[in-house]
Amino acid sequence: MKLKLEISNEQQALELSDALIARLEQLLQIAGRLEDVNAGEVALSFVDEEAIQALNKEYRGLDQPTDVLSFSMLEAGKDEIEILYGDDDDYDDEYEEENEDAADLDPNGQAGDEEDDDDDDYFPDPLGDIIISMPTAIAQSEEYGHSVEREIGFLFVHGFLHLLGYDHQDADAEKQMFSKQEKVLLEAGLTR
């Protein structure tokens, strides 16, 4: 199993190329390996400034655009209730009994080849959502004098580390988080 990336493009400022998508996949796998996270799904959305401002206002109380927002599924808020799914062992036993005869059939009801073990049936646990403002990413790449790809990569890795619980509320935490970001970007060849 590996980390899975789901991308949604809701902006017009930049077309998402296959190369950029491949780069984001690469960054996710590198960051996951370095953080010892080898399974899960990250939902990445590219939006315009108006959309990210609305989200920033709703969830952070800041009525202004920002570059990236992260919403982790790994952290439970103080007002959230824990969802219990019952005993997983009981569910697994019940599922196996109900599906014992159908286990060797393909989707057409034909006897299947047991060696056909791909990831199509894998439903990873969600790690969370990352939302990037594409217009802001483009403006920041110009301001900092590096490529748009590098800025998007930086924001994506930054958002991913937030999903895992990293933050930059004080100087030590910021130093640790930014060091981790740079290590991922350097390994991917996204230097300034």
C-alpha cells in the first residue's frame, strides 16, 4: 500500500500539467517515507483567492486570503465526537463468512485468478485535505524568485506536514517544520 493523492482543480489561473501532478505524487511519497507514513489518502484542491478566503474566514476567523490551508483527519477537535465502528475482528469475520463464495469471482461473476492482487480495491484512510490558492502561489513564486512548481511543491509539503500535526507556532517548531520541508524539496530536486 502507498499514499494516495486525489486532486481537485477549481481554479483558472494555471493549468495542471501531467508533470506537475507527477511531481506532487513524488513529493507525497518522499514526505510520507521520511515521516514513516506509508498509507492514507490526501485530498488536494487548487482554488482561487475568493474560495480560500471564504474557507479561511469560516474555519480560522480570518477574512483574508491565504496561500494554503490544511484540514487533518488525524486530529479530533475538542467538540468532535469519536466515531466507533465496533470490533473490527467481528466485522472481518462476518464479512468473510458472507463473501466466502464470492471471493474467487471477478466483477462479472466468473471464476477469477487469485493472483490478480492490485490496489483497485484499496480504500485508504483519509489523512486530510490541503487547499492551495493558485493565484497566491503564482504571486509568491514571483516574489521569492523561484518557479511556480517549487512554490506549489513547498505549499503542498507544508500542508502535508500540518496534516501530520506539525506546526510553526514558536521558533523551535517552525525551525523543525521548515527543516523537514526543505529536506523533502531537496530530495525531489526542487531547490530555489
